[in-house]
Amino acid sequence: KPSDPTWEKRVGGIVRIIETYKPAIVGLQEEDEAMVADLLSRLPEYAYTAPVPDKGAGILYRAREWMPVEYRREETPDGRSIGEALMKGSGGHDVYFYNAHFSPFEEKMRLNAASVLLKMIRDRPRQDVPVIVTGDLNSTPDSPPLKLLTGHGTSGGLTDSFPFPVPESDCTSDAYGNNGKGGRIKIDHILFMGPLNPVSASASHDQPDGIFPSDHLPVLGEFDFPDANH
């Protein structure tokens, strides 16, 4: 919104949050080319899956730890893109990483996007490789799009890394309007499938420079591979 802090006031906070938590892979939202260039200039350890999509939802990653060996995008019926990257880790593990931004306008659009995402996952060339999905899905955990993605709890669906019901502290939307309380709903998610052990999941309430660097709270997830020591 015009009343929200400008990018120039927010970018330093975004960089400090990334430097603090050191995420291996980051699903960005609503970034443009200038923002990506700014982030990369300030975060020399990171690289980006270029080119930048029209509405963002690209993937940032620590280049010494992970490398996209395959990358593609699929378009949703309402013109948004979902990115898929087969990430190869320096520790010998691979993971399919998906990042999406579903429509904030209509449930039908979100359901259509969820169907596209599910098809991408089911059609991935290496079915043995685990999956992580991040995104502003504009859908609460008990909504039809999330139920479609998680398969209503049946085998073969994605699993939400966050507990449900979601604690208010982990709600994520409208940080500016609710002083970081997230508007009492959670619409930003980290989902997973396959041989991964979720270690932790939380929302960051950090306010570098005294402001929230985004109108949504960032969500953080940590996973272990079953045969890994860390």
C-alpha cells in the first residue's frame, strides 16, 4: 500500500533476517528485477533462479550449499507462475523445491493453482526425491486449496510443517495492520513430502530498524534428512 514502508526502508531488514537465520533456500514473494539485484549485491553467498517471474515467487539459495540442476516454471490459469527446482546439496542430498503465490482474490483460482502444483509434483522426474513447498498460498490450513494439497490427511499428500490449529504467534498476514500479530490467520506455508524429518517451524517477528520488512511475517522451517547428522 502507499502508506507502507518503501523498499529502500525495508531491504536492510530483509537482508538482516536472512543473515540471522541463514536459510539454505528461500522462496521469495512479489520480487522484481531491481529487488533481486539489490538482494544479491548485499548477500554475496546467495544466488537466484533467474529470470525473475512477472509476479515474483522465485527462489534464492546459498550457492555453496545448494545448486539447481533443473529448473522450470508452470503458469497457473490466472497467469501466476509456480517454480520447480531440483536442488542438489553439497552434502549429497537432493530435494525438489517449489515456490508459489496463489491468487488473493478467488477460491476457484487458488484451487486451480493447487491443482497445477500437485500435477508438477506428481510429474517430477525423480519420484524418490523429497519435496518442499513454500509460498504465500492465500489459504488457511483448513481451506479447500490446502486440503487438496495435503490430500485430506491421506497418504501421498503433502504435510504441513506447522501445527494445526495454528498458534496466533505463527499467523502470518497483515503484519503492518496488526502490529505483527498476523491478522489471526496463517496463509504462508511450508509443506513437505517424502523422506524428510521436520525439526522446527515458526514465524519470524523480527523488526530490524524498528519495522516489519514485509506485510507478511516470514515463515521458517528446518528439516533433516533421515540419514544425515544435521
